[in-house]
Amino acid sequence: MESIAHELRQAAAKLRLSPSEMRELPEPENADVVTAVLSNFVKSGHRRWWWEDFREPGVARRFHEGDGWKRIPGIVPDCMERIWFMAEDGRVAPYRVYETTAETASALVGECSGFEYYLVAKNLSWLICENHHHVVIAIGDQVEQQLAASAG
């Protein structure tokens, strides 16, 4: 079975993304970002599904068609802002972190089989995730308002 990281690299190639459009973080930068996101958003530390124990309830919306990823560019404050895109690879660690935009992350998810992912503002002011139940969760005032207003 292919890893999500491998699948994302294939999707990036298919979308003809340059390395600057989707930069995979090397260690220890990858681990540093994961640690910062965990300490800011997850109460109980590292676990398989972070969304089960967020510090704040946020806003959640289920997209029955499984197309929540298509809505991401309209939920984030600026779809071209550089963010952290974190891909869950079916195990607790390590999450792979990419520096990209919400628009690019959405396109990448659309080219892959289903997996859970997190989008996080670099200043840690908001987080968006989509879980395996097709639920998009937004934490942070800016993204909570946009998700609450989105059609689902």
C-alpha cells in the first residue's frame, strides 16, 4: 500500500506543481511544526485522530458527498496564503507537513484517495481538518464563521 506522502508527490507531479508550490518539510522542521500544532490545538497530546480531542469545540459541518475538500479555499481567510498542510498517513506518527496554500492543498486532496488532513495558519490562529466521516472542523474565529456560513 502506498503512503499518503507518496500519493501526494504523485498528485503534485500530475498537477505540475513546482517545489515552491508544495514544499515537504524536512526534519526537524516537520517535527517542530507538529509539536507546535499539537500543543496549540490538541488537549491530550499526540494521538491518532487529533479531532477527537481539540482544545476548542470549533464548528463542524458534514459534507455528505465527501467533497468538503472542495470548500476549503472558500473557508480560509486567504486561499493563497502560505499555510501548513498536514497529512495523516494511517498511523500516529509521523504526520507529514507541507508548506503550501489552501488552494493547492484542496487540489492535491482532490487527486488522492481519502485521508484525513489538517490545514493550519502558520501563526496558529486557525485550523481546519477533514476527517474520515466527511466532517470538516474549523477552529478559530475567521474559519469558524466561514464554515458555518457554507452550504452543506
